[in-house]
Amino acid sequence: MLTRNCLLLFLWILVDGGSVSCLRPPSPPLGRSRTGRERGRSLVGPLRNGAAGFQRVKRGWVWNQFFVLEEYMGSDPQYVGKLHTDLDKGDSAVKYTLSGDGAGSIFTIDQTTGDIHALRSLDREEKPYYTLRAQAVDINTNRPLEPESEFVIKVQDINDNEPKFLEGPYRASVPEMSPVGTYVTQVTATDADDPTYGNSARVVYSILHGQPYFSVDPKTGVIKTALPNMDREVKEQYQVLIQAKDMGGQLGGLAGTTTVNITLSDVNDNPPRFSKSFFHLRVPESSAVGSAVGRIKAHDLDIGKNAEVEYTIVPGDGGAMFDITTNEHNQEGIIILKKPLDFESKKAYTFKVDASNAHLDPRFQSFGAFKDTATVKINVLDVDEPPVFNKPSYVMDVYEDTPAGTIIGAVTAQDLDASSSPVRYSIDWKSDMDSYFDIDPVEGTISTNELLDRETVAQHNISIVATKLNSPVLTSRVAVTVHVLDINEFPPELASPYETFVCENAKVGQVIQTFSAKDQDLPSAGQQFSFKLPRDDIKNKNFTIRDFGNNTAGIVTKRSGFRRRLQEIYFLPVVIEDNGYPPKSSTGTLTIRVCGCESDGSLLTCSAEAIFLPVGLSTGALIAILLCIVILLVIVVLYVGLRRQKKKETLMSSKEDIRDNVIHYDDEGGGEEDTHAFDMGTLRNPKVVKENLYRRDVKPEMKKGPRAPVSQDSADIRDFINQRLKEHDTDNSAPPYDSLATYAYEGNGSVAESLSSIDSLAIDLEEDYDYLNDWGPRFKTLAGIFGEQSDTQSNSTTTENTH
């Protein structure tokens, strides 16, 4: 092995261009495991002669792991191993250091020799290994001679832990009569020793106590039955002792035990059996129908539901007179009288009774019939019996404040003997100390002696005594319970203030809301409510009430085509009546809102509140939002009003540009004498005309070029007017309504002279204005005014320009 390692290193050095010598691993200590396999690593360092360049130097040590035996009991520290480097020439010039897990406290190293010792006993289950680092340094300069190397000291396991059953003791069950090999349970033992080292943790299971009934798998710990047909009725409980031993069960292994308590569960493998085949019973002829006349019992060795017994009477002599049932607690057969007995008619009855299991197991039907039969004979005894009440007890109800002397009920008893003696009734004074009630001694009717108060005593329990007239000794008693009922004091009312909606697309006969009622009277259980429309609302054309009969009712549409714009809210009265004494009723109002809905009936919107409510806004928040909106609207209106007033003042304050001002007044003008509307001199003075004047009712978007001066002949005026008309027709910024265009120039030499009405007094009435018709439809009105031959002079003549 050493030669092969040297050859491999030599080849590697030749390829790599360096020079190292082969490594010799340190000799392992006697009696201990060798150190880990050493690997050669090359380090690069400066040349010793100081020449430029580097050469490979030898790394003399690398370890993998050491081993130390756990639970060492020797008096001296336990020797672990030895660290050695090839640089150590034995002249004590090298010092070895140790760091890492447990260095100094658990492990120590001889700084000169490199020997490692464990200072105390170690437990592998506490810590399986320790990681340490070793380094060789110059003892004089403390300069590292080798890079720090890491190695592991593993704690070598010894068998110092026995197997343990962490979940013991165990409990298990298996059905009785199970075949061999039936699974019962599985036990598991754990061993804390190292499972990867030796057999310290290899566990084998065995039974110490419990054979030959059960067996255990030595590897898995599975417990199974070992005997067939184990009967629970013979032995029900078994205690099995299981042992788990490590070292594969070999001699010297450690062992642990646990107890397994196994119970045989019952199966129906036994039929019921009567203790005797003949039962003799006696019953007096006075026995009441439905009373028990005797008991018989068949025993079943099984338990639970497997021991449940069903009894039946075989059809025959007593089948019509008696019946039999099973007592669920003790599985006895109770014989019950079905019809009255009469000693004079028949003195004895004989019949057979079968007892069988209610739950059969088909696996055991081959054992035979799972039933038994016995004979029952019943003798009827002749007795002089007391009167018999027709009921075992009586319950009567009476309302509080019922007048004294009111009959609340009656009891009936009769003598069943052949003598049929009359019966007299009385109240046991011990049960009615305050004499609230009285009874008719012949009829048995019970009446009140005084007013009853439910708040004082809500229930009275009295005892009625029936006595045979010819035999006062024979008496019978019956319990009478009298409940004092509460008078109906409160009318019913709607369970809640219902507010529903109806869709605009609702159909006729559609139930749009189900509602209920409540009543403050007690008890609430048993209350019945009825719902209907008031008499004066029977002919309601919109809605009706449908009573469902279960204390609820529904609102039903009687027409379709509801519209919010016509009526948004409907109020529907409903009469609610209870079944109390005396009956009470009240009228509630249902609010129905008309809403818009989808085609499938889902709600869209009812009003502004319904729109905002889904987003989680409260009523106060909605009011605040609406108030803010109103304030904003008021501010906007005031702002717009101020702007308009300011704009109007700006337009009217300028007396130089009055071309776009509309002067409106309702009285007829005074011609040239009317100087209150505007300055006449402005129209007559051509010098006030200025260039590049723009309309002031709209913002100008483009500049218009300067106009050429207009001559004072009629052709120039006509061209001027046509040019202005074209400008207004093509002006996109002009408002979309009729406006009055006022021109600040008048021609002096025009044939038509002034177009203004100011100088209309000087116009020749006979002048021909037909040429105005040639100017187009825009001058049609003007042509009509001047074309009339009238003596009345016009005060205002305007040029209408439709933009």
C-alpha cells in the first residue's frame, strides 16, 4: 500500500512540475484503531534561496477521525490517538495545539508529543462525535508550520442500553372463536444504542408468559392468536408478558419487558336459554288492561347486543289476551294484559313463549337453532276489587280568574265486580288544604271553589278517592293535575318592522316577502297566529296576504307593472290574531318599496339611499355628503352669477363698441327723440369706428385682418354688409342663437340711406325698397317692413342675422 501511494504521488509530481516526498502515516497506537487515512496536499511557498518564483512544499498531516470507547471506567485518562507531522524532528521544536468541541475540558493534547487523551467517560447517546481542529506551530515563534486541520473523534458504542417499550403496557382485544394467526396487536421496543455498529440495537421479541394462547413475531413484534376457538365465556382476560432483547437475542444481551392485556370480545355464539320449561303465574281479574301480569326470562351467556332477547307468544290460547315485551335493561319478558279478565268467564290461560336473539351471527347458525321455548300458564283470581278509574291520571286546564263554581273536568270510576256497586267520589283533603276545588260525589265533576291566581300557584295536584257504596273499605285513588292557564293579555305583533321591496317586473301571484309574528304572552310554545287583510282593505288591487298556517304569512302581488315614477312606496296593513283566551289581535303595517331588479329578480336599485347603502355608508354619512353637494352647488351658482354680472357690466360700460349690444325695451321708441337707450352721436359719427374690434360676448380665436375703408356710395355699403354677413356666417366662435349685429358706420350718399331707424322720420315714404328682396332671406323681414305703405312710422329697424 505504501509503495502504491508513493508511485501515485511521484507520477502526480512529474505531471505537475513539483517535487514532494511520499508521506508516511503515523503508526496507530497499540490496541487502538488507526488514525484516518492520510492524504498528501501540496502547499506553495517562497523558495528558500530567495529566488523569484514558488515551489511546492509538503503537507505532512491530514486526519479523518479517531475513536474513543464510551463509558470508559479506567482510572487514567483514556488514550485516543497521536498527532504527528513530518516537520517534527524530535527536537521539541514543534508544539501541537487542539481546539473545537471539548478541547481542554474533555480532550487534552500533549503539546510536545501530540498524544490525545480523554479526561472523562463519554456517553455516545449524549453526543456521538466531537469535531476538533489541530495545528502544529513553531514552539519559539508560534508560527504555524502546517495549515490547521479538522478531524473527528467518534464515541464508539458499547451495549449499555436495554430495549424499552415506550408505549407499554398495552391493551388489545380480539374476537372470541377467532382462527389461529388472527392479528391482535403489535408492540415496539426501542434501543438507544448505535444501530449502525454491531448488534447492540438489534432487538428480538419473545413471549415469557401467555403461551400457548398467543405468539409474537421475533422481528416485528406482532402478536397473533395461537389457539383456535378461544371462548370468552370460559376465559375473557389474558395477560401476556413480552420480552425484547438486544444483541439479536444472544447471550449477554440486555432485555426489557412489557405487559399486554388482551380481552376476548364477544360474538353471538350462544342462544338464549330458559331456566325452566314451565312458568306458572297468577293474576287477579281486576288487573287493568295494559298492566304487567308476570315476568319470565331466558338467559344468554353473551353480552351486549349479542345477549339481546326477543320474546314472542306462539299463536294459541293466550295470544289474544296477552302480549309480551322485552325489558331492555335486564332482558326479561314482561307479559302484558291486552283485554280485561273475567273470573266468571275463564279462570286460566295457557300459551307458549319463544325466546330468540335479535342479532344473529351466520357463522354459528350451524350450531343449532338460536332460540328456546317455554310454556306459560296464567290463573285468574277472583277478588273483590275497588272501583277502577278509566284513566291512570287526569290533567285539566283552567284559566285564572275563572268564576267560582265553574266545572273544569270530571273523573270516572266503576266497580268491575259482578255486584257492580255504585261509586262515590271525594277529594283527599291533604292534597287540597286550601279547598280550591270541589267534586260532585255522584257525577265526579270537579269545579272551582274560588278565583285562581296563576302568579300564586300555577299548578295544583289533587287526589280523587273513589269508594264502593256497599263496601267503604275498597277505595281507589287517582291523581288529577290542574294547570292554571294565563289569560291572554297581550295582542300579537309583527316579529320585526318588515320593509321589503317589489320589483318593477314582478309577476302576478309572486310572494315577495315572508313574515311572522310574536306574542309576549306565555308560554310561547303552542301559540298560533292567523294573518289577514283588514276588512276595509280586502279590495286592495296591489297586494294581498297569504296565511301559510305555520305562524308565517307572505305578501303576494295581485298585479304586475309596478313603476317607481308613479308610486315608490306602498303601505300594506295586516291583521294578526292569536289563539289565546280571549283572542287578541292587532294591525301591523308592512312597507313595500318599488325597486328596479334584474330579470332573475335580484335587486338593482330602489332609491339614492339604496344605491349608496351597499358600499357601507351610514345615514349620517349620506346626509353629510348631500349637504356638501348642496353647499358646492350654491357656491357654483353664486360664482356664475357674479361672473355674469361682471361680464354684463363690462359689456354695457363700454360706449365705444356697441356693435354686439342688444338693447331691449318693451315700449315703442320715440324715434330720433329717444336718446335714453344709447348715444345717437355714436351712430352718426364715422370717426368713432375703430379697426380690429371683436365681439365681446365670445372669446375671439383668430385675428381678422384690417378692412379696407368703405366709400360712402350705396355699392360700398352693400359690399360692406355682405362682407360682414359672410364673416358672421363663417365664424365658428359665434353663439348658436340669433344676435343683433350693430354697425357703427352710416353712408351719406346711399340710395337707401341709413339702415338705422333713428333717421326714419326723414325717409321718403314713397321710395322703392324692392331691392331689399334681392339681398336674400336674411333681409326678408326688413324688406317687408319698408315695403308697407303705412302712415305710421317705425321706431326700430334692425338687421336680423341668424347665426
